[in-house]
Amino acid sequence: MGFRSTDERPNELGWLNYWSAETAAILSFPDPAKDARILPLCRQLTDGAWLVKLTDEPLDLEREDHVDSIVWAYWRFDKVGKRLQPADGKTRPRAGKSDLNSVVPARSKMFVLRERDEGGKWWEASTEPIVASSTEDALRIHFAKMVHGRSPRPKETLASLRAAYDAIAVEVGLARADDVEVVEASGDRVAKGR
């Protein structure tokens, strides 16, 4: 449903989120200009914490307006989630709105990530769905987020991102790229999409 933790920076967004006063400050929430679309749905508690709803009704990823709301929220609250530090120690700019628009087209689908174990069996490994136009785009998004902590840029190919992912996979304990796939989410069942 949502997030509540002693960690001050949320790992993910849900339909209903509990943010302490410290978390709200880290996320620069509320900002009347930036948060006008969700502020009527939010409520501040007596201790300064916030209950933050992203949509009026429970999140339904089959609805385009709800998918749009969750995509907007991840763009707006770009400090949500963990990011890998580059091996060279240099910081890279976060994805901007133009990067997001290049990877989340109007005709998008929901995908889930799967990983293959040592016995060759595929397991769902997604903590949240990936919004993309194709399985290739979904893999590009996953690999770019794992390597760079941001959405892929238009010129970054799946092959280059796969190679960058494999370069760090063993070092940080990730599954190799050949053992990662995405499948299209379809209601209660998942249709193979690789």
C-alpha cells in the first residue's frame, strides 16, 4: 500500500505514503506550485508527518491516469529510491523531465522483472512494475537505473547498457544480464514478453 520506515528517504512510492516531517523536508514536500495535483489528497498529521496519496482511488495500474500519476510522482520526488554510486566516484546528473518523456511514451505497458536462479528457474524479482513501450525499453530502463541511477538516455542502446550492467554485476552481487528478463504484466497472469 505505501511506505513507513525509520529510514528518512523512502525506497519506493505507493498509493498512500506516510512521510515523517524529516522525510517531507528531504523531498521538499509540500511545494504548493509543484504539488498542486496531489495536495488536495494529502493530510498533515499533528506531529508534522504527512499522509500522501497519489490518486483519489486506490492505485490501479490498468488505468492510464493512475500510471501517469505514479510516473509524475517518481519524477517529482526524484530522491525516492536507492541509487548506485559510479565506480569512478563522479556524480552524474539525475534524469530530467525530458529524459522521462523519452522512455515513457503515451502507449506504454507494464512489465515485471524476472531473474533466473542457478537451477535455471525464473523468479519474479520486481519490487514495482516497469512502465515502457516494449520489453527492450523495459530492459533498457532496468539496466540504466541499476548502473546509472537514472532512466536511459535516447542514444543508450540495450547492448551498451547490458555491457555496463555486466561490468558491475559480479562486483555488487547482481544477476548477470543473461539471467534477467522482463515479461509483460497482464492482469492476474503474466504473459511472456522476451
